[in-house]
Amino acid sequence: MSTKVSAPLYAYSSVSGFCPIGVEPDESTPKKSGSRLMSKLDRLFSPRSAAPSSPADAIAAKNPANAINESQPEEVPTSISLRILTWNIWFETLYKEQRTTALVETIKSLDPLPDVCCFQECTPRFELHLQENDWWRKTWAMTKCADQSAVTHYSYGTMVFVRRELIERLGFKVKSWFEPFEVSQTGRGLLVLELTPPKSKHPLLIATSHMDYTPEIRATQFASAISTLSATPTSVFCGDTNIDTYPELQPLLSAGYVDSWLETNPDFATSPDLREVGVTFGTVGLRGSSMPNMDGPPRRLDYVMTRGMKVTKCELIGGELIPKENWATDSDEEDEELDLEVYVSDHLGVLVDVQLLPL
């Protein structure tokens, strides 16, 4: 059985800074009493959005006065829509701050906003940049890199972000934890979010990972993920799989998971190699004559696999060039021969809309 390591979500308050919220996975651990006070104080000092920014916000929009009362969440319909984003944001340090700023703006421009974001290759520098962004810290509760690196002893890993309105206005309950894989070349593991709608007895589990580089090791990691997610009938596995062949996903498919991109693009189901359609890697990053291409052929490495829900939409994001004036340094501007294209990441993000089905 995998070991659960504490990796709570943190939310920012102008009074208290970043404080943990939710419940630790170990039920014997006393619950922290400050999270409710923190969220109430935060609402006093942070303006609320005037309009719903996600399908789930329609619940609160019917009765805003009742929506901000944590003890009396708005009535939740039998069917709930959620938007989930997975994105390997690339730990490359070149133009890191500019690319992170572009990532924030890309997500900010989405309408509606995602409800949950799962990122891979996150570093403390990336985390700090998000914490210092006023819009980001007011909008998202987030896990911390340090909680994971203390176990893996690696400088980068995965992070999960939950839109704060789900917790503070709609009454969703959250827990999160990290399960290091028993076998890993590079300190990989499963970062798990448990998201429970109000008045529901059945939580949704969303797990993300950045899988290892050897098929035999990945097979054990897929098995571990399936075992963890079997605790509930509704679950999502997402992230950068690093698979060499599409059949590596067969254990997930056999366990009832659906490839969300293929579900919404069924015309490609008969393609000879399902990694070569809907590609997420090998077309973006840093591109130019001065940059060696070590990516290999374009392929699909990033997936959102769902079980027990209906996939209504799946799209790829992050394929737009960052304007040169938004990333170029003074030395770049002086280099008339500079031939470079800069994107948010060397991966595209996968954005999925799902509808939770009545149980």
C-alpha cells in the first residue's frame, strides 16, 4: 500500500498569508481550526468576482447572499460540471518568469476558468512567481512544492490548484495528499485531490503525476494510480505520462477510464498510432535555428483520463507564441540575428470539461 504524505492546499489571506485548508489524509490528525476564520477574513479584504467564472459558479450566482455562507452552501444540482486542466509547465530556466507570466495570462483568459489545475515540473521559483501574482493568489488554493520535495528530495514535482470559489462560495470540501511511488527513477509519485460537492457522499478523486522514463517502471506506477483511485467510482488521472506506446495506457482503459481527447475526437480512433494525434509535445517550447531540437517526433504525452463522468469538451491550450516584446531582454533586442520563438512550455496543456453523473 502506498504511503500518504501530507500535502495540503494553501490559500492566501491578507491577514494570515498562506494557510493550509482542508483535512489531512490521516483522519487521526486534529483538524486545523483557523481555515474557516482565514477564509472569512479573506472575503472581507478581497473583492469577489461579480460574475460566475465557471460552470460550477452558476450554483452560487442564483443566490449570492447565501453562496458566501459556508455553513449553508447553495443547493447543488444532481449533475455538476467541472473544468480540469493538466499542463507540464517545463522547468527550463530560460525566460522562466516571462513564460510563467504568459501562463497566468493564458489561464486568466479562459472562459470559464478551470476549476482544478494540475501542473507538472513545478519548481520553488515557479511557485513563488504564482504566490506573488495578486490575481493568482486571490483565485487559487494551491499545494506547495516543499511538501513533496521533502519526501522525493527532487527540486521539481507536481502541484494542484483549486479555484477558491469552489471551496469558499460553493461549499466543496477538499483534501489533498502525495503518494510517492514505491518504484521510481526520479522521485515520482501521485498527487491526489479529493473534491467532495456539498451534500454528496461520493468524493471525486483527481490525481496527477509525471511518470518515469522506463516502460516497466511506468507499468507499476499506473497500477499504483489505479489502486489509489479505485476508492471512488468517479476519478480522474491526468498528467505527463511519458509513454512510448499507446498500449501502455491499456490498464487504465481496462479499469474503465476514458481518454478524454479521443472521446471528443472519435474520428481519430482508428489512427495507427494514437500518440501521433492530438500531439502535446514536440511542437512548442523554445524554437529557432540556435536552439537544438532534442524533442524527437511530435507526440501525445499528456492525458486526462476520466471514469464515472461524461466528457463534454477537450481542447489543447498554450500553442500561441509569446510576443517578443513580452520576453526579450535588452541583449535579445540588440541581437538582430536572433531567431527564436518562445512559448509558455514545451508541452501543450489539456483542458477538459466534464459532467459528474448522478450516482
